[in-house]
Amino acid sequence: MPKSIIIKKNGGPEVLELQDVEVGSPGPDEIKVTNHAVGLNYIDTYHRSGLYPIKLPSGIGLEAAGKIDEVGSNVSEFNKGDNIAYASVPLGAYSSQRIIPANIAIKIPDGVSHEIAATLITKGLTTNYLLTKTYHLKAGETVLFHAAAGGVGQIFAQWANSIGAKVIGTVGSDDKIKVAEENGYSHVINYTKNDFSKEVLKITNNVGVPAVFDGVGKKTFHGSLACLKTRGMMISFGNASGPLDPVNVPKDIQPKGLYLTRPSIAQYFTNRKELQEGADSIFEKVKFGKIKIKISKKYTLADAKQAHADLEARKLLGPAILIP
Ligand SMILES: NC(=O)c1ccc[n+]([C@@H]2O[C@H](COP(=O)([O-])OP(=O)(O)OC[C@H]3O[C@@H](n4cnc5c(N)ncnc54)[C@H](OP(=O)(O)O)[C@@H]3O)[C@@H](O)[C@H]2O)c1
């Protein structure tokens, strides 16, 4: 019988319940998929905790890769047996089999496994828009990225290096320094031990960086502003340490004439064409070896509670997946 993780109330990892589910048949514009690998994303913890409100009870998880079992009567782009991935609402990727709208599916090219595909779409699309659309990162520039050894962090530096840019990274423990360096960070700062703003200014000869990519949120916001050069861009794209406090524009933004943005994937990939182009750009980088993905840990679906606990305890050394 197919299984799915369901949440009935918001809370800690303990609210993730594994249940048997009836999947049924796809509607005209839907496909039925057997998930072979499910991507673990920090965003999943926001849906679980209630930081990003969702209607309950609900499935959880945005991202998975697998094989199509059945296609709806209006679906012409996909066939039974196709290998696909997806990373979008409706939530429910933490499942062994499910039905999804066909328009969120992306064909996986030959040579990319389900496991790799399941780690790539959310983190890859995020990296794609952050450094090609939100900020146009150029060869020769040096920028700052927080949580450098994390899922998005590992892809970010490899992608930045592939266009000739350098990235200074921060990490929360010494064992993550090597991981960040292996992924291409030019300098790595343990921000639990050192004042990262001072370090960044030292590295940049007191000039600062033109852009900071900050998925950590509350704890790093002010330090990140201090790292920016005049007219630099603060890109706050996540809340791993908690959501931002209200911003004091005259005090925080005005003195250096900074730019501040708080972007999300959905604002940059607004239709099927943009989604497919974004995904293709990631698959191409993986195929040509510009981005190498090393899965740091695999959990069973039944171990989703442990996976969330490890992610929130900052124990993971890179992207992780659940195997249904
Ligand atoms: N806006 C968007 O479009 C978008 C899309 C995808 C992801 N995101 C965001 O991108 C960030 C990275 O996502 P990811 O899935 O790749 O996760 P991740 O980086 O693998 O995990 C989050 C990391 O945040 C760091 N962190 C710092 N303070 C923390 C705290 N108090 N509690 C827990 N972790 C803390 C930890 O690294 P250290 O121990 O090294 O500090 C942890 O490993 C997240 O904030 C996520 O919400 C945003």
C-alpha cells in the first residue's frame, strides 16, 4: 500500500506521521508517479512548524523524482514509464506514490539518477535565480554566501566558480569548513566562532562585497549589511535562524544606499517555459561536470522525523534525501 507523511498540526519533527494512503487514478491533467527519491529542503521545516502557514491536515514536501505510472487523458507531454522530477506545490512529496499536476513535472535527462534529480530542482532553481536574475554575478567578483556547506550553498559556489566569480562562505562548525572548501569557496568562516563581518572586510581590504546571499535570516541580517560595499545588494532568501525583524530603512539601508530584496522561487519561474529552461540549465551543468552533487545522507521515508531533527540541529553536511 502507498505511504505518505501527513501532518495534522504544526510543531516539531514529531508531528510527521507515516500513513497508508489510497492514491486512486489521475484526473485529466494529472499524472500518477512512484517516487524513488524525495528531496529534503529546509523549507519543509517551515511548512511543518507553521512559519509558512499551510492548510491542515496536509502532506509535506515539495520535491521528488520517480517514474510515471499513469497519465491523465489530456496529458500529451508525458508517457507511462517516463523519469520525472518536480519541486512545487501541492505539498506531498514525502510519499511513495502520489498524483501531481502534469504541469509541474520535469523530464529527467539520461545520465541523471532519481536520487540526484531529487536534490537538484529546488536548490538548483534557487541558485539559478539568485546569481543570474536577482543579482547578475560576473567573473572576477567576490560575494558572500551564508550556510556554505548546506544544500543550496554547495551548488551556489560551484555555479559561481563556473562563471569565474569567487565566494566567501560561512559555516556553523569546523567540520563544515572542508566541505565548503571542496565545493569551491575561496574563504570559509566559522561564524559561530568568529565575527564574519570583520573577516569579510579583512578579506576584501575593507571594501566589502557587492552582494550577500543570506538564507540564515534573523541571526546574520545586520552582520550581512555590514559586509556590503556602497550600493551593495542584500539578498535575504531564507530564515534558517528565524524570520527577519522589521527593517529600519534610515538606519540599516540609507547610509550605504543599499538594495534589499526578499525573493522566492515562484517569483522567478512563473510559467512552464521558465521552469523547464531553469531545470535544463541545472541538468546541463550537472551533465558537463560544472556542478557535482554529493548526497550527504539518505533516510527512509519512515525516518522523516530524524531527517528534520538533523537538519534543524545543523548536523547535515550537504543535501539529503528520503528513500520511500
Ligand atoms: N527563497 C527561496 O526561493 C528559497 C528556495 C530554497 C531554499 N531557500 C532557503 O535557503 C536556505 C538553505 O536551504 P537548504 O534547504 O539548502 O538548507 P541547508 O542550507 O542545507 O540547511 C540550513 C542551514 O542553515 C544554517 N543555519 C544557521 N543558523 C541556523 C539555525 N539557527 N538553525 C538551523 N540551521 C541554521 C545551517 O548551516 P550552518 O550550521 O553551517 O550554519 C544549516 O545547515 C534556507 O533558509 C531555505 O529556506 C530559499
